[in-house]
Amino acid sequence: MPTLTGVGRLVDDPELRFTQSNKAVATVRLAFNSRRLNLQTNQWEDGETFWVRGTLWEKLAENVAETLAKGMEVCVTGELRTEQWEKDGQKHSQPSLLIRSIGPNLAYATASVTKAGAQQQGGGQQRPAPQQQRRQAPPQDDPWATSPSTDEPPF
């Protein structure tokens, strides 16, 4: 299957569900569009939009539902597929994306990252998040720890 890597925007909040075997699955609707600078008017113009529904599984699905929201610009990688179904005697198809990785585009947002524990990634029992580590004083020989008197790096 072809792999898509791109920057898109979430059209809706992620929708989290659970299968009968209790596996998390989330769906997101994404819009990818191209903007171009019109050299005659010196204005940005929107080009064609590619709409696709993405599917995420297990811990990735849970993390996305907890982290991302409608309107966010995201960087996403996944496998393009074609969903096919029949309704009222007519065959239908549409593109879909099996998402392997996704995250906010930090050009337009900030993010706080918390690493999942080894047990959480394996789908086993979740353990509480570790306490925030105390900030230790930097070593005395750390040149970045002092306020520079100039704009030059300390090396």
C-alpha cells in the first residue's frame, strides 16, 4: 500500500470507540490542501482539498483522542487504502488512511509530551504516571547555566 506523509487539519474531534474485544479504535477526518502564492496578486490561494478518514488503533487511538482536537494542524503518516462497500445495490468506495503516526504541527502549536510507560505501550495494565522529576541545579561548569553578557554562545 502507498504511504502518505503530510500536513493536514483535523475536521472533527477524534472519535474513540472500543471493539467487542476491548481494543481501542479512533477515527479522524482530515483535510489536506495545497496553498500557493499567486505571483500576479502576491496573495496566498487555497488549492484542491483532499479529504480522508483516518483510523488509529490501540494506544495510538487513545493518545490521539486525549490529545488532539478539531481544527488542529497535524503531521501524519499512514498507509492509503480504498474502503469499499455496497449500499442499496450500488457499490461505493472512498480513500482511507491507516494512521501509523500523528502529532500536532509545532509550527502553530505547543505540546507537552509525556512518555508512555512500557506497560502502557504493550496494552497491559496501566500504571500511574511518574511524578514530575525535580529540577536539579546545573553543574557549575555548565556554560549554558549562566546568563551571558553577550549574544554569543559560551564556547
